[in-house]
Amino acid sequence: MAKNSKIDITNQFTYHLNHTLAENKDFSTTLQKFFALSYSIRDIVAEKWLRTEEIIHQRKDLRIVNYLSMEFLIGRLLYNNILNLQVEDEVKALLKKFDLDLDKIALLEEDAALGNGGLGRLAACFLDSLATLGYLSYGYTIRYQYGLFKQTIENGFQKEMPDDWLKNGYPWEFPKPEEAVTVKFFGRSEPYTDEKGNIRFKWVDTYDILAVPYDIYITGYNSDIVSVLRLWHPKAINEFNFAEFEKGNYEKAVYEKNLAETLCKVLYPNDAFYQGRELRLKQEHFFVSAALQDIIRRHKRRFGNDLSNLHESEVIQLNDTHPALAIPELMRILLDEEGYGWDDAWNIVKNTIAYTNHTVMPEALEKWEAPLLQNLLPRHYQIIEEINARFLKEVGEKFNNNLKKIIDMSIFEEGNIKKVRMANLSSVVSFSINGVSELHTEILKKSVLKDFYEMYPEKFNNKTNGVTQRRWLLECNPPLAKLITESIGNGWITNLYELRKLETFLNDSEFLKKLAEAKRWNKERLANYIREKLDISVDPSTLFDIQVKRIHEYKRQLLNVLHIIHLYNEILDGKKPEVPRTFIFAGKSAPGYRMAKLIIKLINSVAEVVNRNPIVNKHLKVVFIPNYNVSAAQIIIPAANISEQISTAGTEASGTGNMKFMINGALTLGTLDGANIEILEEVGEENIFIFGLKAEEIEEARRKGIYNPFGIYLENEKIRKVLDMIRGGYFTPNEPELFVDIYESLLYGKHAPMPDQYFLLADFESYEKAHKDVEKLYLNQEEWNKKSLLNIARSGKFSSDRTIEEYVRDIWKTKKVD
Ligand SMILES: *Cc1c(COP(=O)(O)O)cnc(C)c1O
């Protein structure tokens, strides 16, 4: 039985099957039993929420953390909840009576894919850590009707299918229609004079829609506290506007209904790429406005109508700039609805909101066209103008009216079309600005936000990302978790630094053998998965070299492919490698990202040629696993011997995939980028394979314009051969021109700011050398296993528990419930 719970899962299971679902145990389907089981577990979760809610109202000394994020990539919850509630034995005993298998039944749950990649998964790990550590927290986002698309591969090309994750109903959400709030759009800002003679503004003639919350309670491990993930669902207030209809405005008559219906339809499938779409701006305002009204309502329930201590009772973390409209929205509520003056409102807002930056790449920074924002949110636009005017006055005073500083730091970018720079807005207002790895924070301070660093150095801090070991070890790697717990106890589940104790087994060959057996089990599980999904057989005794993440040019899946083609050439030249290898890829491309989609096709075309060749396929196989998501990651990552983290130095803000691999005993083959640098620091240079140019070297080559990939192509025969094969249609003889754009982007900079903008050719030799070192080490399995053990033992820093404790200490300044 779950700790502090009177709920008997076995009784509840029968109750829910018979009464909630009105089904008989003999005639019900496995899916119905999945729901009955989920409802039974949910009963315990709901109890924990009731306790958490009590604490929220009793403990007024606890500041509540509000994590605003366009994405929460939570994955499946059934098994995660069973583990966190520590009821696995009870559930397994129950299922045995019905001749059911937990592993199979858990697969019936749809992944809640309410995110693209790392940013959304980070938000999910944070809620797990917040609940486990005992902090009061809310996550806010949109209840997207379709999650990230499902990817299939047809003829080697990515095809996108809708992800209708709610089609069977979703067992973990609780609708709370009575807590709905109204969100306004369009209209105009109307000035008036209040009874004290002050000029004030009213936002009038708006289109209004309802935001209805659906709550998912995120359990912590062995914790009585849950985090609340509040998903906002739009609903029309007025299905039909007769007044507009009478005036002949037929479109306006149904506008609100249409807006409500389209608002939550899609999650934009872009990762680290900005697209200035009006619907996206509406989505951002929709969930941010709903979240703020919710936060203020909660504050009033706890403290009464006075909001002057809002910044002491609540803190708002912006997960990138996507929720940055929280700034003008909170100002607007305080000024227009609560009657505060500018200075008092400003003081509350600037002490409530903190900003996490996630990227330094210009194509990912949000810049809204001013007319778009002004039309959709006229009052917010006016507030942003006022914030900017006051800020630029301060800049002028600080920097002696230096015009360049004023132009660069202004929230508005002047030009043909004026734009609103959301990173500038967030930096001006937030009391904290953090990057997500040490290198990334340094780059923010030195380049992207350097003027803001000069002005407000005290705002800047680093919070290196982390991942929850509950999902990324305990849940996804049963044999390794068991081995660790048998060896050092289960303290690591809530304190990952305890893994250090594993170092005592470094020279224990019995232990190393068991470690290798756990890896073997995971590799067999993945081999079975690949056989089922793709009908390809891969040999678990080969080295599994894995690169799984969103497909993006900066992540350099193409560099990996170039190297694989080179290995293929060597084998055909009679240079047989000493270690047979299986290269595994997975990842989605944004549907509109031509080059990334072409790279997926190239991987699949190379895979076909390699896997079909009887001489080559004894040494080399290539597999692209479709539909990478959290559940796929949980099968793929534990099976890796090598983790490929090969982004161009200075481009990957942190990475979290790198951490998941390390915790599961893979050795990293990577560049000095993002958190790879900190992995190197923890594990030591003998236990990682580092290659490639450093961030400063890349920056310098870019700045001076001295990089010449064509020169490398001419000089380096291996590279020339590989590129000529791609150019010449070697892998797609029926369509010989298919990959010309890849060749031309590397050598001529076609569709790009410069040739080979991510420095693949510059890093190729060093990458090849690192692969040779990998091969050599793998021949000595004992040494390999030691290094794998050291990677696990030294991964303690990369728990999101550590990250959350740092946010609490430096930014959120709150306390645990106990
Ligand atoms: C961890 C994770 C990511 C992030 O991976 P990176 O290698 O850090 O880009 C993306 N997608 C899923 C499904 C993940 O679990």
C-alpha cells in the first residue's frame, strides 16, 4: 500500500472496472483494464493533491514556484506513478490474478507529447524533482489537442501523422471547469480619468474566450507533495454573436468560436527555431493570461485582496521567452484591474518574474512584428512601450547616451517592419537571467546579452540542466537500477550523488560482469524493438553507437553520416574495422525544415546500401528508428555503448540527452559544447572521447571569415570521396540529384549564410580519430566496463534534483514543505 494512503489498489481496480467503466472483468478489453488500473493509481495521486492543497493554504510562508512553459514533454505516467508511489509489488500481484503483464499494459498509454524536445522534457523533469523534493509548484501550459506529430518513414522520407493523444480519453487529467477564466484578445486601450484624477486605461471591445483548466498531478518519489501541471483548454463563451450578425459581420459573428477551436489544435513542431505566426502569439497570450489570473486568484485566497506581497508568495519562471507576455500581462492586471500605480506595479512584477534563456542561435530568438502584437494586444503593446521608454532613459544615463547601446538594448528593433525583441523584454524586466550550462551562460554574458550583463551583472546566473533519475534510470533501466540498489542501497533514487559509492567496485570483476550483463539486457531489448518496428536484425554483441535527438543542422547528424560513409568506403577498400558497429539514429525534423528532412532521407539511403551489402554488413549496420519520443528514448538510451553529442561547439545550450546516456553507462563521444564540458569535468578526460574545434575557435573563424571548407575538400581525399558519392547519387541511383543541396550547402553555402556553417569538414578528421580511439578501447572489454562504471558513478551532478535545489537557492528562495 502506498505510504500514508488507505487506498487498496486491488479493490479500486474492480470498483473502477465495474462502476467507472461499467465493464465486467471477463468481457472487458485490455485497454479498459489499463484505464481501471490508471484510475486506481490516480486515486492515490488525488489523495496527495488534497494534502498538497491543504498545505498551500496553511503554509503561507512557502513561496510557490510557477513554471510557465509552452511545452511539457511528460511521456507516459502509469509506470512512473507506480514507481514514485512505490506500489509496484501490489500492482504486479493484482495484474497476475488477471493474467496481465504490467510492461504490456503500460504500452497502451499514449505518450503525452506536449513538447518538441529538450526544452519540454526539461520542464517535465523539473516537476518530478519539485514534487520529490517537497516544493510547492505549478506548471502551466496549453492542452494541445494534437501533440507533436507522429513520424513514420516512407521510402526513407519522414512523413507526419496527427498525434490524437486524447482519442481514447486520458486517465490522468482532472477537468476543473469552475476554475475557468476569461482571456481577452484584440480591442483597444481606452484612457479615462479615475476618481483621484489619475489617467488610467481600460482594455475594451475585446474578443473573449474561456480558458478551462485540466490538471495533471505529477507525483514525486516517496513524497506527499504533488506538482500541478495545469493545462489550459480554450472554450467559446459566445458561440454566436447576434449583434455582429445583425450588422452583417458574418465572420465576426463566429470569430470567438473559431478562435477557441483553432487555438489549441497544434503544438508548433519547431525546435530551436522561431516562426512569427499569429496563431502562435495567440497561444502564448492565451495560456500566459490564464496562468496569471490563476496565480493572482490563488494569492488572494491565501492572503486576501492585497497584492503588494505577490512577489513573496509566488515566483514565475519563464522557460525561454515563449511566455514573456507574462510581463505586460501582469503589469496590466496590476495597473488596470487592481488600481496600482506604475512604480508599485513595476516593483511587484520585476521581483516576481525570472527568465531562463535556452539558445544563442539568432534563428531561435523570438521577435514579434510590432503591428501584429499591437493589433492582438493593444494594451500590452502600450505597456511594453512605456517599459522601454523608462528603460532607455536608464540606459542613456548609465552609458552616457551611447547611441549604439540604446539601439542594441531597446526592446524594439527599428527597421522596415518594427519588431519586439522578446529576449530584450525578458532581460529588462526579470530579476534573474540564467543560462542552462556553464558555457552557455558565459556566451550569454560575452555576446548575446552582453549589454544587459554590463548593465545588470547581478541578474545573471547559471543553472546547468539535469534529468530526473526516477524516469531516466529507475524506470527505463530495470537491470541497472536493481544492480545499483543491491550494491549501494536505494539512496541514489533521491540523491544521485550516492552513485559515487559505485567507485568501490572499480576493480571488482564480478560487479563489472554484472554491469555488462545489464547492458547486454538493454541491447537485446532494443534489438527486439528494432526487429518489431523495422524488421531489421541487429546484433547485440556489436558496439551500439547512438545519436538520438531532434534532427537539426547544428546537432550535426550529417557529420555522423559522413563518417559512416567513410567507414563503408574503408571496408570496401579491404580495411576491415576491428569492432563491428551498429549506428542507431532517431529524431524528428520540423515538417518545414528542408535540409533536416533531406538528412533523414540520406541516413535511410545510406542505411539501405550498408545493410544490404553482405561484405559491409558484417561490420557495419545503420538503423533509423522512427517516431523518437520519450517512450522510445527510454528503450533506446539504456542500450548505448557510445552517446553521440557532436553539435558544433557553441551551439547546443546544454543538452540533456547527453546526461541520460551518461547515467545509463554510455561513454560520450562529443564536442566541447553545452553540458558535455561539465560531463568531461565530472568524469575526467580518460573516460570520455572529446574532439573538434572549441567554441572560441569557431567564433573566431566566423568573425574573421577565414573558414574554407572547399579547401578541405580539395586536400582531404577521404572527405572528397564521401562528398562526391553524395553529390553523384551513389545512395539513390534512381534519383542521382537528390542530395545535391547537401553537397552544395557544405561547399558553397547554398541556402545558408556561409559554406558549411556548422564546421563539419573542419571537425571531420578529429571526429574520425576519436572513433578510432573508441574502437581501440572497446577491444578491451574490462577497461570499457570500468569507464562505463565511472560514467555512472560520476553522473550525480546531472540530476534535475541538483538543478532544482540551485534554482531554489539562487532564484526562487522558497522552502520545502517538511
Ligand atoms: C532528452 C530528450 C530530448 C533532448 O535531447 P538532446 O540530445 O539534449 O537534444 C529530446 N527529445 C526527447 C524525447 C528526450 O527525451
